[in-house]
Amino acid sequence: MGICSKIRIVYGVVTVSDKGQIAIPADLRRDLDIKQGDKLFVLKRRDEAGFTLIKLEKIDELMYKIQEDELFFSRENNEK
């Protein structure tokens, strides 16, 4: 029986090395098709609970979705 990667959000725990490095779990790299040499965009969460990594090649697609969502920035302003 396999694991449905469409609903999987937890891939384990990683440890930060003394150089500030972490290893991305192999299952997550496979599911997201992250390969050696790929660039990841790093965003700090507003609540300072952590960060998000986004494949650089997906940033344009994300920005387009944000631009198309007329309420995106108004929601951000209303939460402050």
C-alpha cells in the first residue's frame, strides 16, 4: 500500500547543523521533484514560526496567482 502524496504534509524532522544546514527528506524531494542544483526561494513566516521554501521556477506562477486575486492584498491589510 502506497502513501497518497497529495494529502501528505509531514515528512519527518530535520536537524540544523552547526553550519545552519538542513537535509530535505528524500521522500519530499521526490514528491516535489527537487533535484541537485535547484534553487529554492526562502520566505519567513509572518508569525515567525518558521519559513517556507518555494522552487524558484514556481515563483512566477505564484506571483501571477496573487495578482489575479483582487482580494489578496486587502485580506493582508485587514489582518493587521
